[in-house]
Amino acid sequence: MAQSFLILSVAFIALSGCSKDSRPDSSAMDADTDGDTDTDGDTDTDADTDGDTDTDADADTDTDTDADTDTDSDTDSVGDSDTGPPAEGEPCGWNGEGRILQVAADVSLCLPPVACNLETCAAELGTCVPDGRDGECVFNAGYNGLKTLPEAWATWYCQLTDAGGCQGTLEATTLDVRNAVQAQLGHPWCYDDTSGTCLGIVAFSPLMGGNSRLAQDDAGVPLRNWGLGLTPASGLCYEIEGTTGKKAVVAVTDRCAGYCDCGNGMEECGNCLLAGFQDPDAATPSCPCVGAIDALGAGGETCAGQMTCDWCMTNSHPHFDLDIDTFNHICADDAVLGSCRIAKVKPVPCMTPTTWPCPAGAWFCFGEGATGRIDGTYCCM
């Protein structure tokens, strides 16, 4: 399973690794908090007739009257919809500035705008053109970003409960996001009920989640438009379906990254940003856990250990680092392996986006009861 980290309570960074187990998987639950010290626990867990109740994002309470021809009797919701995948390049997400990426026939992503830095254009994988954070990552031969391996995969990193857990990037406000998503969709949490589609949370790789709070712009000041793939910024969650047909809708509340070498051997990639490295050639990600990238070598079984295997920083495939109950639900019998392939993925509306980024003169403040909080935002003045 990948790991997700809160760095010094101010960093939008979560770092992912995998274990020495055979095949692309992992066996260490790394839920680092505050000091980037691994706390591996090594405890693997192991069609509609339109009489349904509509629980999609428009909060309808009437019977569904869509014009599909399905003959199943499932409950229609935004997380179990009759619509096909969105079109490649279609606007989506934060202020409509994201774009749909069709990774595979049943795997659709809404990619947020990102600044070009080592998180989104890692060394040996691409180059920022034109040079600098305002450029776009031009991929090197043998690498195709999130389409390098056109499959979605899942790992797990945290335990979610009514009391909280999995705070990660959004710290105490993760519970706010959870409450907003459940109020809009109406599904139970996967830790409570997995008899149907249930809710969970997920940490994303950088191209899917956006830049971290440690990222800087070309002037060397903190990047204002960070984390644009997070659910409170985009208003989107993801409906995911395992290979056995089990479904969940997950809110994006955190980031996974991986292991990098930025001069001190393989270490958590967030340490490179903490050390002030921002350029794509300042950190090199380690062996990809799934798929193969020419510049980094083959993935999967050739990654000889947790610290030499990277699920997320390579941005080589759509990756979902889930809370453990959602992971067990989606992965079913494959959960004992520490990872599994996800058969279907699509973005779905799940909450009203919040003010993001903060207004001029304000700053992000995610702590519970933060002084100077602007009502309805995660900003303080």
C-alpha cells in the first residue's frame, strides 16, 4: 500500500512506496504524520427502469425520468449514473479549467491545471517547455504520463472512522469535506456498509491532485493555485469500480507521491521540496511499481523493496491511495496482495466547490477553529 503524509502541517505532500512483495503490491501501512518518519505496520488486510430514487448532485427527491433504456434495478446516483464517460479534453473541475483525460475506455480523469516542477515533470521523464513553472511538461521518449500504463491501481494508507482519521493534506477539515459529500450523495461510508456503493477518501498522485502547498512559482514564492484536483477545489469525487463490480465514490483529500533521489539517496519525495528543490532535474523518482518506463527501468517485480519502489511520483498510471475499508471493498479477494487493479474510473460531482485559492490578502488555514476564518471557506484574514 502507498503511504500518505502530512508534512509539518503545512505541506500538501503525501508520499508513496511499495514493499518487497512479489508483483506490483505493498505490505507496509505508512501513514506518516508531521515528521516524515515511516511508521510501517506491515499488517496487510488481507440497468434501470426509472422508478428509483434519484440522489445525484442536484439533490432531487422525485422519481428518475431519464431516457435511458437500462433494465436493471439499481439506485441511480451521481456515483452510479447512466451516462457514458466524458469526452477527451472536455472542461472539468476547478473553474472549468481542468481537462478530461481518457486513459483507457473505462478510465477517465479530470486533470487539474498544474505548475511544471519536479512533482509534475520529474527528472528523466520530461522537460518544462518553455523553461520554468509556467511551461508544460514535454514527455521524454518511452514515457506518456498517466497513460504510460493505461490501467488504474489502488493501494491503502489510513483508517477512516466516524471520529476522523486520514486527515492528511486538509488536516481537520477532511471531516468537513466528508460531511458535505455524504450530504449530497447519500451513500454510507465503506467502514459502515459495503452492501452497495459506499463512500471513502483517496490520496492522488501529483498530476491528478495538483501541486503541493510547498510548490513555488517562478518568482520563488508559494504557488497560489495549488491542490486544484482536491475535492473542495474541484467539487468532484471519483466513482471507482473493482474488477468484481464493487463500487465506491471517493473524495480527494490528500496527495500521494513516492520516493525520490535528490542527492541523499532514495527518500520521501516531500523531503526534496522541504529542502527547497523545485526544478524537474532536482529529484529523480525511483522504480515504478506498475508498468515500465524506459528511463526508470521495468516496474513491478523488479522493484526490490519498499524504498526502491514508487507508486505515485512517476505519475505513470492513475493511482488511488484509499482508506483501508474502501480498499478492502474495491479489491475484494485481491486485498491480501496490498494492491489491486481498478476496472472503471470516472469523475462525478459530489459537493459545492469552496473558495479556492484564497482571496488576495488571505491565506489557507485548515486547522479546526482557526482564528480569522472567512465563513464558508478554508481561508483566514
